[in-house]
Amino acid sequence: MNLKPPPADKAKIIVGEPLPFSVFSAEGSLLLAEGSVVENERTRQMLLRKGLYRDAADRQRPEKDGAAAMPDAQQPPLVALQKDYGAGSAKHRFALSVASSDSDEAYNAWVIGVHNQNIIVTAPRRSNGALVSVKVGQAWLCRAFQMTSAFRFRSTVLKVVFEPFPHVHIEAPQHVERRTVRSRPRAAVFVNAVITAPVAAPAVIVDLSSTGGRLAVEQGVTFEHKQALRIALKLELMDTEFELSLAANIIKVFGASDGRHPGVQFYGIKFETPTEIERLVLHGFVSGQLAMELNSMWQMLSMAVPVNS
């Protein structure tokens, strides 16, 4: 993708008007998508200072540098999914869903730290990757899922920061609701896998427990509810790589449930009769992932009053 500095004609970026082009960070992350409205002057200044863009002529020009230079829409769906989900991010941060109320649209963010009784989260984004307008004093309904429980609390936006990347400070919760929703812990992961039967196809496991998980495949690979399949994957545990070949059944068809990745189909899977070694490896791997996630989670919850179930 041929990224250029912001246009010389700054009048093209107007508060309250849709963007005539998409604006990216220097690392290639989408800051604000073409057609999105520039909500305020602070957002405009951030786009002018940090943004790179690709004009209409560039969008029509073929790239010559392979998949790494392709826009996400032209990359193989699972490659684009890996770039977006990122195995590294899932290991050290946990996801937070934020909305104005129970009936309003929810947006995804990541908790990245805790400082001076503030929780620091990445700026929430829409399904197309564009930033959501956030204002100081705004009330948020926040939800998180960890291990076997769903957490829910209310918070207020204390600060909006655009450097070195867009992020938000919110107040620590004074009351946290917890509800048990799963009997076994499940971790957010990004594990490459291969479906070996009934068809041969690449796949990715994007969350995992010792009994099942959520599988992502390209749109042309389709399965039905209760269909049997076999999945090959490698997991590293205690500096040893284990190769697993797991029989599984499709227990839920999510379909193209991530609007950012319409070319990817998601399925809920349950492992069938894993061996004792396979169960131990799965349990150990999931436990290791959760241990890396939970540090910031418990930092946040320790600021609140005792959690109510």
C-alpha cells in the first residue's frame, strides 16, 4: 500500500464532514476510514499530525511488493485476520467491550494498563477499524470476559489521548458484577492449524479451552452443525513443541461474525475423545495463556469494591 503524508490542502479534512480518503498510522493501522465523519477538532489535528493516506489513484494502481504491501481487503483472509487479531496482543492484554448503555452499539477496546486509579484502554473502534468519537465525562458500560466469568461495570471517561497512539483513561470501577457463564476456562489465542478431514484447509483457532474453541477458516470452507472434522496443530509447552491431531465436532455456526473480516467464517468446536496427553497439553497451554492475561485484569478489579456474583 502506497501511503503518503496528509494532503497539502488541509481543507479536505473538515470537522463534521466525511473523509474523502482513509487515514492510516505510520505503521499501517487504520485511524479513520474513508467516509467516516471527523467528529471534532482534536481528531482533525491528530489526523493531520499522525496520519498517512492513500488517494484514489493509488487504490487503482496494482502493487508489486506481494502480500505485505496489499491492503487488508486484498490479502488472503486469514493473513488479514492474523494482522488484526495479533497473537502477541492476546497474550498480554484483555478485551473490553464498551457502550453507552445496554441498548447501544458496543465497541471493542483493549486494556493496556492501570495508572493512578485510572484504567488505560485503547481507543474503541468500529467494525471497519475507524475510531469511535469519545468525550471526557462520557459514561460507559463496560464488559469483559475472563476464564469462566463475565464482568460488567460502569465507568466514566477521564482523559482522551492521541499520542503516541489513540487511547483513553477511564475511572476505576466502584462496583463490578460477575456472572459465571462457562464451566471451563477459555483463553484468547491465535494458533495456526490445518484441517485434515473432511477437507484439507488452513485454519486458525482464535480462542481455546481444553475441551474446544472457536475456529476460523476462509469463506469457501464451510461446515454444518454437528459435522465431524480433524484438526492438526502445534502447541508449545515448557519449551517443548507438541504436535496434536484432534477429532472435533462443529457445535455452533457463527458464520462471518466479524464485520472487519467478511471473508472469514467462524465455528464453535468441541474436541472429541482427546488422549490423556492431548488433554494435559491443552490444559497446560490454556493455563499459560491465561496467566499472562490475568495480571492487568486483577490490577483493575483490585481497585474496585468486592466483586458481586
